[in-house]
Amino acid sequence: MEATAGSVGSPSGNQSTSKFGVGSGQVIQEFGYDDDVDEDLRADLEQASGHELVDEYYDDVTDAAILWWREDDGDVQDLTDLMINAQEMLEGAGLIWVFTPKSGRDGHVPPGEIDEAASTAGLHATSAISAAVNWSGIRLTARGRGK
């Protein structure tokens, strides 16, 4: 696994979460939790970090953020605002993942909308994965200065 700026400790080696780049000792803030989220994915992230996920009201420094986002959660501007909020507590170049229902499932958000929101928020989508049975994940990173 590649090293991630802002990470604390070392990766857990858990194959199901290694694709998310989280490691032992990291604090992961969660936005958009609802009854449709993938509980197995959440449990894997908690196991890898050694901590429970913290909610959107957490007011200390975090290493990563996950955003559950569905079509009916709002428009591109709402998603942009959420991405900006998620960045506020991140330590350095912490990770942000946007999880959205997969194509063809209720609540799916087209990747173009996520890219547009990310660009406006000063972020860049770097990779997309199948995060869980019903959820896709898009990894976001901060844009370099001058870009």
C-alpha cells in the first residue's frame, strides 16, 4: 500500500480496507450517515483505524473523511459545500472518499457531478472503486498550489 500524507501509524493489512488508504490510529470523520450506508464497509474502516468513525460534529483534527452522497441529498453546490466542510478538520493532505450508490441503483450520482463539486472545492478525483456491494467510491485529494 502506498504511504498517505497525514497518516498516523501503519496500515492494518486488512485487505478489504487497504484500498481506502486508512491505517491504524487514524481518525475518520463520516458525513451523510443514514440507514442505507454499508455497515460492513464502516466496520472495516473502524477495524483498520482502530477507532469508531466520528460524526460530522466532531471538532478535532481528523486524518480522513468519508462522504455518503445520494442524488436526493442535494445539488452540486450542496456537495461542494459538504466537501469544503470535510476539509476543515483534515490534517494536512488527509483522504476524502465520496461514496455514492452504484450506477443503476436508486440515488446514483453521476461521476461528472462529483468531479464538478470537487473542482469547485479545490479537490481532484484521483480514483474510483467498487467500495461495497451497492456503493462506489471516489477518492479525492487536494489540488496542488498553482493549479
